Amino acid sequence: MIWTKKDLLGLEYLTKEEIELILDTAESFKEVSTREIKKVPALRGKTAVNLFYEPSTRTRVSFEVAAKRLSADVINIATETSSVRKGETLIDTGKNIQALKADIIIMRHNCSGAANMLARALDISVVNAGDGWHEHPTQALLDIFTLKEKLGKIKGLNVAIVGDIAHSRVARSNIWGLTKLGAEVILCAPEMLLPVGIELTGACISTNIDEVLEKVDAVNVLRMQFERDEGAAFPEQLDYFKKYGITEQRLSKAKKDIVVMHPGPINRGIEMSSAVADGVNSVILEQVTNGIAVRMAVLFLVSQAKDAGR
Amino acid sequence: MKEKVKILDQEGISRAIMRISHEIIERNKGASGLCIIGIRNRGVYIAERIADCIKKIEGADVLTGALDITLYRDDLALASGQPLVRKTEIDFDINDKNLVLVDDVLYTGRTIRAALDALIDFGSPRSIQLAVLVDRGHRELPIRADFVGKNIPTSNKESVEVRLREFDISDEVLIVEKE
């Protein structure tokens, strides 16, 4: 299996084998972060640019840590203080970064499809760190990596994705990745948070969290993205917690070793109770650790592909 | 690739590994403080066989580890085929230990250069020695092996293929003609 893509834009565009190559490579990279000297020279002399049009701490820092552990140089561009404020277009910004001879742009953008557009316009690698409601491939990859580490496989698992499906790129990337690897995905949310046509992805749909929890091997709980757009339909917070919040009482009827995931940041007492977030089934902090290995694998593979095509 | 000559068979390989093991014990005056680290892939199996031999001879367990050098290659950016990154497994402290680095074939010396860099990132060993099953010459760096199973003079048009039963079907060392 050889990686040939200069970009990582979404799991929709990857084959099962390509997803598995990233996961296998990430497994090898995980060891690097356990060393006393947490650094390997694989991307020495390469420059990675973090270009974030949306606020993000955990994803941006995770990518920065990953790039630095590979010995790449990292530059952070916060768009609030850059020429973007003066009206520069995305493509112009990208071409300027390319002219600086950077090798990889890691981009978070509020518009769906922004990463695809930038990747088409540039010769250097583009890694999508989340675009609008479209995809967040590295988050899904680290969710799947963590799940595989915990349960030993993906094929045949039943995985529930609960909550704000409508506004969630994490949900979309997870649906693509999990179904390609042979898992059954069940989406569970109040109807107002289930976008029309989402069943076309092959996922099942339910509005009853208690029924869903009884049969799944893992539950990925999404964050309510209240900031997404004002005036949009959102359930009342307490009401949502009562009907969909993951609590110890609800989990008591689930499989004993059910894996509870959350992409963070958690709204405690809205999506899940504190007891569950900090409980024995929660792998939320392991997801953060695994995110570094997965992002190291992605940065390594896209830069290898570009070298191969030179 | 065309098969040319069989240089070592199963018995030849196990005799060479046994002799290397004796030499390692002699040089290090026993097995204490000794760790054997194999370079992926086939070096790992040779390292384990050496550790088994040392256990038979000295009755002492020797720590073994596996090293993947992909991320330390100097030709990473130039490599034609895409290298697969595999796991490094060194689950012990290498500080102040006598390490024996093990590989199947010693050729240009670039793999060993990368392995030395990788090991130094794990700590500061007392010494690093090098054991190889086959030394085929053509060094491009100032590196030599301390323990050699067999010296095989080769031409650059040939390649040396080590097969080990843990990884391949049989135990043998062949010289093959590159096409």
C-alpha cells in the first residue's frame, strides 16, 4: 500500500486501505511520544503552517505538537491579526504561504469545501483541520484509532454518534470512516438535529437514546455547537440533557465495556454528566493522546507522497 | 531477480549465530549489562536468536529490543519506494548498558548510521557494538562490524538476500543478480 495523495481533505475521498495505512502508521508513531526525547528527524527541514480561520486550541496545538515531534518547523497564522482582515482571499493567502516555500498548510475554515478549493489551487500539501459542516478527517481518524485500540477491531462494531449531527463535521467524517471499515453507525439525536438525507450515507437513525445505548459497542458524543448560527434550531439545554444526555443511569443498561468518546471540548451537564466524562468507560483523554500519533502519521504520509511525485 | 548462489543454509546460519554469541560474551566478559537490539525487519529475529544462544551459554536472560530506522534515514526525501514506518520497541533503559546492534546485511553503512542516531535519542549507552550476519562490503560511511557471521565479497550488481524462518519460509542466505 502506497500513499499517493498530497492532501488529506476528508475520509469520503479515501479508500479503506488508505485509512488503514494511516492507522497502522499512527500505531508506529505512538511510541515516539513515550520516549524521553520525544522527537524524530523525519520532517527535518520541512515547514508546516497552521492556518486557522476559526478558533481552535486543541486541534491546532495537537497539529503543532505532532509537527514538532517530527522535527518540522511550525508557523501559526491567526487570521484575526493577518491580512485576511484586509480582505485577502483564501487562495491569495495560500499562494503567499506557498511562495514562502512552506511544505504543508494545516487549515481550519468555517466554509465547507474550503480545504478542497485550496488544495486544488496549490502544489503544496493541504491538511483539512475542519471545514464548516463538511469534514474533520483527523478527528475521525483519532476516534477510530482509539476505538480500534480499545476493542481490537472496527469491522462488525456498532457505533452510535449522538447529538448535534446537523452541525457536525466530526459526525460526517466518522460516518465515512467507520462504514468504510465495516462498522455499523447509528445516529441518535432529536429530529431537529438530524439533517435531511443523512440516511443516504448508510447510517441508521434513531431518536431513542436508551434503545441505542443498549445495543452499541461505543458511543461518540458530539458537542452541542451553540455558537454555530444564532437563531438556528437548538433544543433547550436542560431538556436536551434530560432526553439525550449520557448519564451513569443510562449507561447502567449498556454493555459493561462500552467505549464513551467525545471530541471535546465537553459541555458538562449538557451532552454528558461529569461522572460519565470522568468515568471508567470514558476514553476522552486517550483520544487527545492518540490525536498526536494520528496527526504525525498524516503529516508524514502527505509529505512522503509529495516527495515521491517530485 | 535471478537466484544465483546459496551462501549459507540453515546449519550455516545457526553456526554463525552461535559463534557470534560466543564472541559477544567473550568481548563483554559475560552477559551482565548486555542488551541486544535488532534492526527491523530481519535484524530483530537474528537478535532474538543471539539472545537465546547467550541464555544457553551463560544461563542469563538478555534484554532484547526492536528498532525501526525509517524516520532517521538520510535518504527519506529521496527514497523511491515509500518506506513503511514500523514500531520501535525498546522497553528498557539503555543508559549505561552495553548494546549490541544487530542487522542481517551490512552494505553501505547508512542503515547503521541511522540506527546510531535513533539509539542516541533513547539515552546514553556505555557502548554500542555491531553484529551482522553478512558483511558484503561497499561501505559508503566509516562504519565496521564488531561481529560478522560471514564476509561475502559481492559486486554492486548483485544483492544479498537473507531469509529467516520467522519471516520467510526457510533459513538461507543467497546472492541474487539484480535485473
